[in-house]
Amino acid sequence: ARKVSDILRCEAVVVDFDGFKALQGMNLTLRQGELRFLIGPNGAGKTTLLDVICGKVKPASGRVLFRGEIDLTRKREHRIAELGIGRKFQAPSIFPSLTVREHLEIAMRQNRSVFATLTARMSSEDEDRMAAQLKMIGLEAKAGRLAGSLSHGEKQWLEIGMMLMQEPDVLLLDEPAAGMTDRETEKTGILLREIARRQSVIVVEHDMEFVRNFASTVTVMHEGRLLAEGSVDEVQNDERVMEVYLGR
Ligand code: ADP
């Protein structure tokens, strides 16, 4: 029987790009409140898997079950987002001439009806959420700053904050700490852990030190399939993983 605590379940997902199978029967189960790192050599299919989950790429076969019953592969990308799957791509997509606070306001209003968006002022509840969100992403002191003046790391956190404003159940992140300083990377890991207290997160990551420091469970992909899964120590000592990474 399927456990209620499974928020997402990818079953035998196959993706065919004009005859090239980027995913060849990938399986992955994500529990509620889990921070999962997805690793594997270039071309393993990690990004493609996130693309399938968020509906950007449609699989040739297989299913992605959300909350045990909703098959996401039959839904459109915008509908999947509405259902509670948030995707963040690697490149920042912020508006340099809007403030940090304005970004979060826009993200919050995207959830509401057009009428509410046009008329509503921020309720005190909205203000509380805004304050909590600014604090969580470490930008409390910079709420009134233009986003263009933020550091690379701060821009990434702002984007994560925008995702969170839409209250997704699952966050899909592609190398969230890429290009960050050591200190920013550390803060990002702490932020991801905090997010995973309530939501479920899948992070595609190449920085193995980051993975070692913050992962509880790691999924290793190779040639479009699940190669190994477990703790960082478990997968690092796995013969097949060593073979794939070191060519042994
Ligand atoms: P990873 O994220 O693990 O590096 P990707 O999911 O980006 O791997 O890619 C898996 C394989 O699929 C790669 O060989 C890549 O070249 C190929 N691929 C990805 N997207 C497309 C596409 N739109 N058309 C054709 N091939 C693609």
C-alpha cells in the first residue's frame, strides 16, 4: 500500500527526445518534508526529471503521482504549478528595478483572483507572511532595496522567497548554490533545511561538498535511471556509483 506520507512518486518515467531516451524508466519517491539531493554525471537526466515533474517535458510513458493520486503527467505546466509544484531554474529571473518587497508582493498576489489583485491592500495577515518570508530568506534589512543591487546569492534567495510566497508543497531547485561564496552556500543549505521542515524539496546538485553538508538522502542517477539511493556515506561507498564517477 502507498504511504500517505509520500508526496511525489515518479514511476517508470521514460522520456524520448527524437529517439534518444533521456529517461529510461526512472523511479523516485519523495516523502513529505524531505530534502532530497539528486546527483549524477552530466547527461544523467536530472534536469529532465525535474522538467517532467513540473510538466515542461511530457514523458513517453510512466507516471508522476502527486499526493498519491493526481497524475501530473496528464496536466499542463501552469496547472501543475497551481497544484503546488514550484520550479526554480538556475538563472535568476528578477526585476532589477523593483524592490525586494515588491517581488514578494507580486508573488503573493499571483495566487489570488484578478479581482483580489486589483483591489486588495495587504491584510495584516499578508504583512505577517511578508515579514516572516523576508526573515526566512535573510533579506529583512533589504526589503526596500532594488533587487538589482543585491548580491548573486541574495538574488537567488529572493527567488526562493518568491516561490515560497506561492505556498508550493514541492520545490524543485536546480543548483541553488551555483556561483555563491562559501558563506552564501552555507546559508542556502540552512535555508533549504528550514524549508524542508514544512515542504518537500528536490535539489539537483553538482557541488559534492554542499551535498555532504546538507543531504540526508541522495538519489544518484545514471543514463536516465536510478543508480543508487541512500545516505551520502551509503551512495559514496556504492560500487556502481564509484564506477560511474571514477570510471573504476
Ligand atoms: P543532467 O541534468 O543530468 O545533466 P539532462 O536531463 O540535462 O541531464 O540531459 C539528459 C540527456 O538528454 C542529455 O544527453 C541531453 O543532451 C539530452 N537532452 C536534454 N534535453 C534535450 C532536448 N530538449 N532534446 C534532445 N536531447 C535533450
